[in-house]
Amino acid sequence: MIGWWIVVAAQTPAERDQTIDSKPALLANWEVGPGGIDWLHRLVKAGKATQLAFSGYPNRFTAQAGDVLPMFADGPPAHRGPAIIGDDYVMPANWQGNVIFDHDKIGAYPPNQVLTIDAWDLS
């Protein structure tokens, strides 16, 4: 499979790395095809996010809740990705899957809450 698994947590990177059970801090996670992390790169370019890791295992970003969470009002940010035909699968253009959003938690955090966003390479 080609794409990304995105995990958004209301924790700093240090808190995320030190926490054994990070489920209480998880706000959202989903899978997307190629192009599915373009929204993160736009936030970095606009100075509203920082990319801390570039390896894909994961790519790690931080941003404030006020810059990210409004983008989740209708689910994952839209993206433009090509259709992918693999050896044993087909992903339609702009594919998203396994979407889990905790809208109660998403609405509960102040705008200055630090979020850690991990984008895991699924290829």
C-alpha cells in the first residue's frame, strides 16, 4: 500500500514518546494515499507547524491546536492523490480509510495546546 497513516495527539513529542498508553490523548487517526500529508507541508510553509522528523517512520510535526483542529470539522483534510493500482489492491484517487475522529476531544482543547502529528509511511 502506498500512502500515510496520520495520528494526531494532544501531547508534546516528549510526552508522546514517554507515554505508555497514549490513547487518552489521541484526537484522530486515518490513512490516506499519496498527497495526504500536503496539508501538513502547507502548515509548515505558512509557519504554523514545525517538522521535526523526515524519515517516514514517522514524519513528525508539531502545531498548535488552533491552527490544526478547525481543519478537522468535516473529517480529514481533503487532498488530491492519484489512483494507485498495486499488486493486490486498488486505491481510488483521493482515498481515505480507517478514519477515526474523536470530535468531543477535538472541540475540548484550547488553541495554544501543542499537538504532535505523526505521519507513518505505509509503503
